[in-house]
Amino acid sequence: MNEIFAIVAEERARGASILLVEQNARRALAIADRAYVLERGRIVLTGTGSELAADPSVTQAYLGAPAP
């Protein structure tokens, strides 16, 4: 898992656009420039990775903890 995120981070640093669908939402949001939350095939939230990681509704529903 660490190797995959390292590769994604390297490619991102080179300027590549990457679409990442990941079950480890906390880790994905930590490296994401933009993030989207989909429910039943529809985008219900969007923002930067850090914005969504700090959003109380996201942390409660998807990250399993209250917002920091």
C-alpha cells in the first residue's frame, strides 16, 4: 500500500493528473488536490482533499471519526 501511494505522489509531483479510487479515504485525501464524494453514483460533495478531510460530515460518515 505504501508503495502505491509513493508512486502516486511521485507522478503527481511530475504534473500528472491521476484519478484515484481508493478505500483508504484518509490517505487518499491527504494527497489529493481535488476530491469528490459520490453517493449512489452522484457527486454530493467536492473540494480540496484537506477541505473534505476536515468536513465533519465526511469524517463522520467515511473516516470513522469526528472532525479534528
